[in-house]
Amino acid sequence: MILAIDLGSTNFKAALFSEALDRVGASSVPAPYLHNDGDHVEMDANDIRQAVVLLFKETCQTAGIRTRDVTTVTVTSQAQNFTFLDGAGRACFPVTSWLDHGAEAEAAALWKTRHTDWHQHCSFGTLTGQMQLAHLLRARTRYPDAFSGGFQMVSLPGLVFHVLAGINLTDDNLAAMGGAYSLRDREWRADVLADCGVTPAHMPRLVPVGHSVRAATHCAQLDLADSLQLVSAGNDQTAGAFGNDCGEGDVLVTLGTALVAYRFAGTAPGPYSDDVCWGPYPDGGYYALATSDKGCQALDWAREQLMPGQDLAHFDAAVETALPSISETTGTFSPALIRTPNAWQGSFADDSEKAYAVLKGITNDLKRLVCQELNCPSGSALRVIGGGSQSNVWLQIIADTFNAPVSAGTGDSLLGAAKMAVGSACLTPARRDLTDQRL
């Protein structure tokens, strides 16, 4: 059996799959935050370990199997999170989160000397205070004692692998998002790590995204098989794309808290433009990703302004009633202006037209991401996932705006992680060479 885990920002989710990729069980637990007040977002490593153990047990219970019946664990995750482990495997300080903006000063200091050709090395075009490298420099000031002795830096998914098998593992897809790994050179960046008091020897073992490591297990709290195949399945957007069979010419759209457009970019490495994130894709090749943080966040805000307390079905019904009256003179909605009096501009007959303008405004932002930032050909088919994909009227608005086929995706990040595990087990030597050449 394959246990797929998605370490999300809100919940840690898991699902059990057969070798034929039939989903036979699922469970979730809340992400165990120690602090979560916007500028200060951290988790305790022991709480993470306990959450993973509970998630493992509960997911197996939903499928009616023993924990030792699991032969493969595959993990996809949010990026950036990390802590240090000492020689005894104890965390030296809380696990930082990508939601923590507290390292802006450190990011600015590093950027002064490291901005040249940055995007050739890193998935993101700029270094921000949310990224792993900036928090690494900040940790040197906050926890100086942790930087002595035989410490190792471990990521959030690395903690899962460590609790199950005592190994510290990550993949090139996740590593490339933090700033300490070079996509161009395919190795940890010794120069930028030195700025933070760290060497490549302190960093996790690297594998290509979707590859597996066979490891002996030793978790006192779980009755596990004698050995497990451990798969590092990259970031959740990549796993979601892989779960939806995203290939050449496909565009995957996530209508979630953020608005995300993702495509398989082929075999030529990036960067593709300053604003587009890029990195390794499973089984070779690269992805391109563009995002806006005002996706369903803008929709949720607008719903409360127009129809407080009503569900999405009520909002969609209002949009449908407005469709016959929509014209070029209908007002507009700007997601970038939410929480201001100017979010809606122009004239509207009623709130149903304002509701339509909300979906249209977010869709216009999506078109900018897909057509301008990702530079996708006109008419490219779109596959949509996330909460917004359940809205048929929104999918129709997207189809009309793009003049392209649009469909709801059927896969998710858990299925994508499981598919990587099956593919990793089945890779021929030639295909292993193809992906290994990235490292």
C-alpha cells in the first residue's frame, strides 16, 4: 500500500492508495502551529512528529489495514519550513514557516550581494523574508548555539522521513524554492550558505523530485514494515499537476486562496521571466508557475460584502441570474483593491451584477497570469482545481473569457504524490539517468 501525505499550511492530509492507484482511505489533522499571528508563524518539531504518527495511524484505520501493510510513503509539502536537528535528533529551535514574514531585513541584506543571476539558481525571481535562506540567516542571530556541533538542517517533509526512518531527505523541486540550492549547478550553494554560517554538509540529502530511497524503519510509535520506500514528491502545486497528468501544452489552474497558473515548460531550463517561478518536474523537464495572492481570498471578501452568511451556491445562483443583463457598460471588480471602497467601479443594476463582476475580475487576473506571465498560446486548454473548480458558472466565465476549453481537474496533490511513487518504483535505468542528470 502507498501512503501519500500532503503537508499543507492549514491541514496535514493523507490518503492510502493501492498499487493500481485506487484511493482506499483518507484522513487529516490540523497543522500544529505553535505561533500563528501573521508575522510570527512557527511549529514545534515534536508536535509535527506526533501529528504525523496520528495521521499515519488514522489513515490506516480508515482503510482497515495495519500500519505495517504500508510499503511506500510519499510526501508533498509546502516549501521553506525548516529547523536544525542536533546529533541526537532533537530540534534546536521551532520550525519556521513560509507564512512568517519576520526575515525581511535578512533577505534585504543577502540580496545586496546575491541578486546577480539569482533567478538562474532559485525558483523565485527575488529573495523575500518568507524564504528559507533569509530565515536561515535570521536563525544565526536568534539561535547562535544551534550553529555549533554536528547539527543538520531539516525541512518539514524531512521531519516526516526522519521520524519514520531516521534519514534527512529532500528533493530538487522543494530545495530550489528556498534560495540555498542552485538549479543551474544542481547542488547546494556553498557561497550563500556560508553567509549564514552553514555548509552543504549540514544540508539534507538531495534526490530528483519523485525519486525514492529505500530505508530501514525505526519508529517506536508505529509498527512499520522492516523497510519503506520513501518518496520526496516536491511542492503541492507540482504534485497536483502530476496528479492531473499535466503535460506538454496543458495548463493547470488552481482557484484557491491564491490564484495559481501552472504548466509543464518542457526540457529547456528557465528562468522564463522575472515574475514566473520555475523548477524541476517529475520524470524530467521543468515547470513554470505564476501566481496572484488575490484568488478566492478576493471572492470570500466580496461574498461577505454582498451576501453575508450565504454559501457559494447562493452566490453562484446570483451570478447566473445576472448573466442576461451583463453588457459592456456593466461595472468592474478589481481583486487588488479588496478591503477598499474602490473594489467595485462603474454602474451595476443590483448585487447580482456585482457578484458576476467578482468572478469576471478574478478571471481577468487569471488571464494575465496564463497569457502574459506564462505566455501560453491562445486557446490552450485549461484544467481547473481548487475550491472554485466546483462552480460551473465560474468555469463557463473562464471558458468565455479565454475562448478555450475548460474542465474541472479530477486529481489532487495526494494522487500526484502516489503516482510519483508508482513511477519511481517502475523507472527503467534509462529514465533514472534522464532525471538523475539534473543533480
